[in-house]
Amino acid sequence: MNIKITADEAIKRLKKGNEIYINSETSSGNISPAIRKLTCDNGQNPYAVIVACSDSRVIPESVFNAGIGELFVIRIAGNVIDNHQLGSIEYAAEHLGCSLIVVLGHNHCGAVDAAMNHSPNGYIKYITDEILKAVGDEKDEFKACCLNVKHSVDTIESNIDIKKLENENGLVVCGAVYCIESGKVEFL
């Protein structure tokens, strides 16, 4: 079960899965009893880490036409990165052998909107403050989304020993944006 693929192969697989998703009525990722048993008996072997927003309209396994055991998904509002996400990413890269980390933002993001246009209180302020570091005074929602993704990519690259993992595992960190209307993922 432990079949390692390169970051380039992982990106191709994600893009192919996204093309299938765009033209599908239902998800066809493998969720069968056989794959559940296989991954239970042999462990997980995801080919990519996806850090995505918690938005209920963004379902990475569906967006990339993936089934059980294929993606290591970390979800948090605004796809922001803190020590908890870094620990999960580090685990997936070092212990599961993932060679690709994708920060997946999306248009019409409520967290980005809250950071840009509102002054939230409570715990959400931790999220919006992080997004504000990324977007500054940007007024265009899509550009702000891309800046937020880039900020999360930069945070990952500056906090995890990426150079070591690049050399040892061929690790690649990249950003992407999901379009809610079309279902298309654009890799940045």
C-alpha cells in the first residue's frame, strides 16, 4: 500500500480529479468497504496534504475526486496556518511521506470577507487578524483570497524544515484557489 508518488504526479492527479469533478453529478472517489478495510489493515497512504477552508461548499475529497486514504485534509476557516496546522502538515510530510502540500483557498470566503469588511470579536478574531496580515488593505476579494493563500504557503515554508523535506522527499508546497461557481481549481 505504501506507494510514493512525486509532487508533480500528485499535482497531475489532483488536476485530473478536478476535471472529473467539474463534469460530474456525484463524487466517484473510492469509499468502498474494501478500501476502508485496506486502509484499516495497512494504514493511510495519502498522496497530498490539502489545507482548506472549513466552508461547507469546499469539499477537497470531492473537488479532487479522491476517496478514502488519498488526501490528508486539514480544514480551518480561512485556511490560515498556526502551530496546530503546522504539526499536522509536518506529520503528513515526515511520517506519511506526502510529497505535496496544497493550500486551497476559495472565492466568496466568509473569513476573508470578515477580515476585509467587518470587525469580528471573539475567537474568530484570531482568524481574521491572520488574514489581515496577508491581505493588508486589498479591496478586491479574489486578490485578497490569493494573498491569503500565498501567506499560508509562506508560513508553511518558513516554519517547517522545507529544504530538508524537499531534498529527502521531493516535497513541494503550492497554493490553489477553488471557484465555487464552476468547481474549477486554479493552481497559483
